[in-house]
Amino acid sequence: MSEYELYCFGESGNAYKVALMLELCDADWEPRFVDFFNGETRTDDYRAEVNEMGEVPVLMHAGRKLIQTGVMLEYLATTFGKFGWSNDDERHEILRWMYFDNHKFTSYNATLRFMITFLKSGETPVTEFLRGRAEAAKQIVDKHLGAHDFMALDRLTIADLSLAGYMFYDGELGVDLNDYPNILTWRERISSLPGWKGPYDLMPRQA
């Protein structure tokens, strides 16, 4: 059995953030496929035994059960001493962008992707609203990356891994990333790191 077990599925950008962190840290880990699209996370057993919130990912390590992606990234940064902070100011800057990601970036981009790609909703008033919010958030990130190589510090941190998670699902986002050249350059910078792999290379997919 591997040291780390990640409950995940390939289509989950939030799970990918943690899977990529584990891979870049050269951790001894394995994916545990969750049958999300057939309702596994909504079962009583899953909520009782794995995650009462009915979500993915979940990280198991050394008798610990870690829930919520940001918690896992912070835990791994501390455990491995990589992609984290060296003082309180750096930690605050990393967390600033991770909170922005949770509330404004991944939240809208992931929901838009789910509706367009998996629910096949077509364009609706809801997707128009989500698209506007997602594009506004990407504009903020793209402008920031026009003056910085990475999001929070002058090096890769868990803030980058958090924000970039959904940006590696080419053709699934429902938006054209060519409109955001600095995000594309940043994405290339991340994918050139030793050990980088895409989401469907790290986790089993279903859809």
C-alpha cells in the first residue's frame, strides 16, 4: 500500500491540484477512483466512511483523513517542505491567492465547465452569468501574470497549483484560453517542471 491515497477521478480539477502536488513532491501515492458520475459521493456509505460533505478529493495519510483541497495543499507543503512559504508574509500572500481561487477563479470556471462539458446544457442565462464571472477572474489572473512569473511569489507555490488546476483541461472549459496569453505562458512554465503530468495521466477518468 502506498503512503498516500487520494480519492479522486480524472475529471476533477480539484483532485488534480492535489495529485499534481503529490507527483511534484515525488510522493509515494496512489489514486483511489471515485465513481462520481454514477453517484458514489452521494451514497450513505461514502458520506459516512469517506467524506460527510460528499465531495472529492479526500487524502489519506498516516491515519489522517484530509478534506478540502486547500487544506491538503497546505498540509503537503508543510510535510514536504516544498512550494510553501518561509515567513508569515509569504504565507499570507499564498493564502490571498488561494482564497481568491476558491471564491472567484476555480468556483466559476469549474461550474461553467461542468454545465457546458458534462451536463451539455448549451448556453443558458446561468452559463452566461458564470462565463462573465469566470472571464472576469481570468482577466485578473492574466493581468497579474503579465508582471510576474508565478502568482504569489517569485517561485512556484501551492497558490499556482491551486489556481492552475482547471487550466489544464484543454477543450473542456467552455472558454478560449487564447484570449489570456499570460495564463498560457504560466501554464507552460508549470508544465515544464520535472515530474509534471496532466490530469488524465495521473488519475483514472470516467466520462
